[in-house]
Amino acid sequence: MKRSLLLLTLAGAVAMQSCKMKTTSSAVTGDAAARTYVAPGKYDELYNFVSGGFNGQVSVYGLPSGRLLKLIPVFSVHPENGYGFSEESKPMLQTSFGFVPWDDQHHLALSQTNGEHDGRWLFANANNTPRVARIDLTTFKTMEIIELPNSGGNHSSPFLTENTEYVIAGTRFAVPVGNQESALDNASYKKNFKSTASFIGIDKNTGQMNVSFQIILPGMDLDLSRAGKGPSHGWFFFSTYNTEQASTLLEVNASQKDKDFIVAVNWKKAEEYVKAGKAKKMATEYYHNTFNEETHSASSSVVKEVLTLDPEELDGLVYLIPCPKSPHGCDVDPSGEYIVGSGKLAALIPVFSYQKFTKAIADKAFEGEYNGIPVIKYEAALHGEVQKPGLGPLHTEFDANGNAYTSFFVSSEIVKWSLKDLQVLDRVPTYYSIGHLMVPGGDTKKPYGKYVVAYNKITKDRYLPTGPELAQSAQLYSIEGEKMQLLLDFPTIGEPHYAQAIPAEKIQAKSVKFFDITKNKHPYLSAGEKATKVVREGNVVHVYMTAIRSHLTPDNIEGVQVGDEVYFHVTNLEQDWDIPHGFAIKHAPNAELLVMPGETATLKFSPIKPGVYPFYCTDFCSALHQEMQGYLRVSPKGSNVPLKWGTGTEAPVEEVASR
Amino acid sequence: MLLKQLLPVLTTALILTACGGSQKPPASQPAPPAADNSMVEDKPAAADPKGIGKFRDVPLTHPLNEGMVQQGKAVADLKCTSCHRLTGEKLVGPGWKGVTDRRTPEWIMNFITNVDEMLDKDAEAQAMLETCMVRMPNQNLSDEDARAVLEFLRKNDGKN
């Protein structure tokens, strides 16, 4: 968040308290509680996937209750279940710069078919170390993470085309391509720095991602983006700031020009150029990590080249539309005709028309060029401006009735306006300083509507104080009537940016209950207790262990020495829903494992001192859960204690079947 | 999960304490919350020797089907023998020796495939839960796998 915005906000908040801002009691009317109450044992109407911001994860809430259902680990390690600590999951966080255990997760996109959410996958961006992840919505697990080459700050991502042909990754921070160094001054920025828009192709059956091509744009900050839809399908639109091309004090230097740009990319044209061999192969290196549901293990591959397209050389690939005052949101309405730019420092909202935009191209209604790319005349593409809507427009979502809902950070409100005549229809305060907002399906061709959710940056006095660091919040409003109505607010974990919501029935029936153990192809699977064993290979010790209510096998292990690397490969033999077993061992410096039914997971432990190390199940599994424990004996290095393991006596009748 | 799984157990434990029939007196447990008794049946159903479930008539073959015995052993090794010995010795669950004499084939098949309803309603299954104190996991055996395990149990009991 920019400091100037913060200052403005505070000033705005003070100013408003005297006039506009309602109190909680007057803002919430009588039946709000009944409309958000989901009785014990009942389900919510919608899944709400919310970006975690600086926690790097995705959280899942139920709407309208605001109940937290799950935290999905994506870009940050998660000691709670071993994500990023288990041997199987470590490759998910590998990059060309090594293991990166954290990121900043901003935006989410549910996969679409014909411009509607289909409930298959959820895509998430990493803003810091540029990556895109794919989460499977049958397991709510991160299945794939792809790194982006030639990118600094993957902010305008992971927005999708209407049939999930591509997920987009656009650079917030322009950087020299190929990880080159450069002097840091404005002249060097202009010369060396580039922005890139990466089109990641998605396999329509598996969801597998691959960077199809990259468009190399002049250095500037690509902020947010949206695909065209319906008539504008085939185009991608990005908002930009810092078209001044400053490398320093952007707060001032990137706010010099009256207008920056909406960058319009014709990706169908890009496909044609790639097909015609006009793309250049560039040597690079980036990681592509995938999780295999059968081996319950992730693996990484390294990709060595990327196809690039240069819009200065390739006609008709990119056009620029002037847009006032460092636009942030760049949102396309359900019909695909209107593109709404939201200048962070503007006091109006420009709405562009796709039809007028294409006519302007045909008529060559250009006002000039920017780094060799045609700039369309502002008025030629403009549908109109929403006048005096509020201060600091950020993002816009849509309902199915031709209305738009724009968040205003500075004036801390949501404003409803009409796409047709650009008249403001209603406004409600948010508590406080809204960033993103989300109408369920509000970015698709067929908004589900019913609610708009505000994701607020500042909560100040809204909840019981918890010291200097406070929760961010979400606020749920009904949009069923002409006037928006505040129903509920609830604190969130991490910092929510963009979110998605989908009717529960599109996901809940497909939810996986457990992994079929007969399909488990983990190389260290113990297929039943008889398959458990301990194997020494030099100083590496593999423990093949099983977990079932309520014992671990083997649970007494001797013969391990200081200096050994012990791998506990724990297979959960359960085949029942909601019976994970945990595994933790004393003094392990990493984390625990949570092993789902039918799954195998591995914790590495390298004892540094002799002794006896208790291990146990951490997830309460039965009345005898407390008994689910065991011991590892660690002897000094060079000890002659033989390798020995077991759980009680061996089952005496081994060969009944052959009797 | 925890409460759902635990409630019937706790309830059973409380009933037990009152009757004094337990081999293993439960430690002092908090009373289950009174408000939500949705998981607790008022009374076990009257004992049906065939148990509760879809299997009402399981035809047995003589001699034993050796293919099924082998398949049953493989399934049991993967999913069952962590808790059940082939002898009469109780491990987590009861030993398997003699089970085909104690129970009907239908009861065994129903218990394997309809675990939760059996544990919640069948008097015999509930009596075992009182002894073992761990709910048998539903290991999601197919009907075919359950039948194969039954054949393996028959072999284990020396049937032919």
C-alpha cells in the first residue's frame, strides 16, 4: 500500500466520520442476522476462496456465514500439515533460485467453461517470486506451481480466458530480461527494463500449465488484467502505471502523467504469429512443479527456453488506450463490451467500449506511438465516464442486471452504478478502506450476484484489539434490492486481496473423501502392516511405517545412530473419511506430517544426539489416540546396536492361505 | 470429526459404567454435550443374527473358493490385519479365530461393509465396541472384497 494513499485515507476517514459514515448499528438493519445465519449442521450457500496476501496461502470461507472452512497451503510452507516440510511436498516450492518458502498471494481465478465458473480448478498468483499455482477443487490441494521467467512481481495474474485456454501472468515490476543487472536510474530503466505478459496455456483435460509465449512490452508496471469475453474474447486488457518509466520514488515520479494506459493484447493474433514462426526462442530457466496424486509426491522439471513476441515488430498485436491517473483495476463486464479502468488517483471512472475500440483501430484513430506501439485516442475508445463516483476507485465487479460495483479505497465505500447510463445508483461505507471486492461470479459472463463482499485493509476499532497487529476483514452486503445492505463482517486471516465465490453444489459432490490405498504408488508405500520394515542404506535409514486407529507400526525402532538420516515414510491405512493420522517426533527441527487416509508421506529426521525419541500421532483419531505412540532409540555413531523394529509380537499365523 | 467419532464412544462408555460390565473401566470422561444427541441412538436395535445391512442371504461354497481366499488374504493384509490377529487373541479388534462360528456370514459381510450403522445400532457390534473401545474403521471394502475376506476367514477357521 502506498503511503500517500494511506494518508489520504486517514484524512478521508476523519473527514467522513463527521458526515457520511454510518455507525454499525445504523448500517445493519433488522433481518441481517437471519440472512447470514447458517444453523449448526447446515451448509453454506457458496464457497468463498480468498487470497491470503502476505501469508501466501488461500483461505476458504462459507458464505453467507463467513465461517472459515480451510486454509489451503499454496506458496508458503505450512508446518501444520507438513506442506513444504514433507519430502513429498518440498519440490512444490522449488524455483530457479532454490527453495522459496513464502510468497505474497494476491489474486484468484476459478476455471471457466463458456465464461462461467466450472468448479474444476482454482488458480493463484505469487506476487514476489513470480509463480502461478493450480489447486484441484476435488482435493483442495495445490497440484502445480509454475515459475515465470523474465518477470518481476507477478501481480496482474492469474486471470483467465473464458474457456480457461490461458492463465495470464503480467509483471508488476519491469526488470531487465534474462536476469541481467543494470544501473538504477531513469535512463537505464528506459533502456534496459521490460515488462512481460506471459500466456500460460492450460490443458483442458488435466489443467497442466505451460508457458505458451511471452509478449515483451516496454518497461512499465502492469497492474491488473482481465480477458475479454463474448465479442471481446481473443483480447486481454492490462492496466498500467509508471508509463513515466521511473526507477525511483514512484509515488511521485509515476504520478506525473495525466494518463497511463490500458494495454490491449490480441492473443489470437499472438497465436497466429507463434504458428507462423514469428516468435523468438529465448534461453532461460524456470521451474515447473507438479504433484502426482498416485505417488502422493511432487516433482520438479526445469524448462530452458521461452517463446517471445515483440509488439514493436509485429503489427496488430498490442494497442494502448490512454486511461487516467495510474489505473489499478481493469475489469470487463459480463457482456464483454465494456472495459472499466479505475485510476487510483482519479475522481472519475472511464468506461471503454470494445466496439469503439475496434472501430478506432480500423479507423486508425491514433494519437501517436509509445515505444513503437500505437496509442488510440482516448475519446475514440471511450464509452463514457462515471462522474464524481468517489475517491480512489480500485476494482469493479458486476451483477447480471447491468450494474457495476466499484470499490473506493480513499473514500472507503462501494459505489453501485449503471453500465448503460453511467449514473451512480447507491453507495455504502466499508469499515475501513476497501481494497478488492467480489460479487460471486461477478467476473464471469453470468454473475450469480446476490452478494458483494468487501475485502478491507484496515479494521482499527472493529474488533476486540489484539495489540498493534490487527486482522483484515471481509464485509458481506446484499445486492438483491436496489440498495446495498450490510449483512455481516468477519475478520480474515492473512491480507485478503481478490477472491472468488461459487455455488457450493458445483464443488461439494465432487469432494474426495480419502485416497484409495490400492491405487497408492508411492515408492515407500507400506501396503499393510506386514509390509512395514526398516532398511539401512549407508547412513540413510528408511522406516516403512503404517498408521491406523490407534497404533503406529513399527513403534519401537533401535539401531539408528547419530549422523543417520532417518526417513519416516508413514502410510495411513485408513479408508474412511476424515481420519487423518499425524506424525511428530521429539526434537525434529522441521514440522509434523498430517497423512490423509490412503496416503503416504515422509518426514526426514537427522538425530544429533543419542537418546530415546518418542514419536506419536498428532491428530486425535480415536479413544485410544493418546496410546498411539512409539520410541526411536538413537545410539552414538559407530555403535553396534543392531537394527531392530516391531510392534509387539509378530502375527503368528503367516501362511493361513496356503494351509 | 473428533466429536462425531467420539460421541458414540463416550456415550457407550457412560452406559457401561452404569452397568459395570466393562473389562476396561473408562477414565473419567466429560459428559457429552446434551444439546446435540443426533449421533446417539436411543436404544440398540434388537439383535438380528444377520446384522444390519444389505446382505440377507450369502450363499457359501463348498469346497472353499481358493481364488477368493487368496484375494481375501491380500485385502486383509492391506486393510485389516493391523488390528486383527488370525488367532483368538484380541489386538485392537477381536482375534479372528472362530469368527465364522460366532457370526453368520451375513453379519460378517454387513459389519465389514456397513460399519458405522452396525456400530451405532447392532447390539452385538456395540457389545464389541464396549470391549475394544476403538470404532472399527470403515475400510471401504467393495462387496467383492468383503466376500473374499469372508472366504479367508472361513479358511482361517478350518472350514472346507
